[in-house]
Amino acid sequence: MAGIEVKGRLKLFESQQVRTEWDEAAEKWWFSVVDIIAVLTDPTTSKHATTGSG
């Protein structure tokens, strides 16, 4: 996938960090939904959504 770089348990997507976790038993990657939404939207908007202000 273009724009993704693996750095330990953090992935970089378009220069923004996305937290991940590898599930050894299921052989699947899990990604932080909050981080994915922040990448896909304006990060200042997603901060307002998590704090309830805005």
C-alpha cells in the first residue's frame, strides 16, 4: 500500500502515526480507530470529537 511505513507497533500513513497491535493467534493486525479517523479527517476536528468540545 502506498504511503504506509512500518515502525514497530506504529504505522505511518501519509506522515501520521497509526497505533497497531499484532494478534499472533489470529494472525491479524488491529488498528486504532481514533488514529484512522484522524488520518482520514482534519486532526483538529477529531480532537474536538474526542473531547466533546467544538
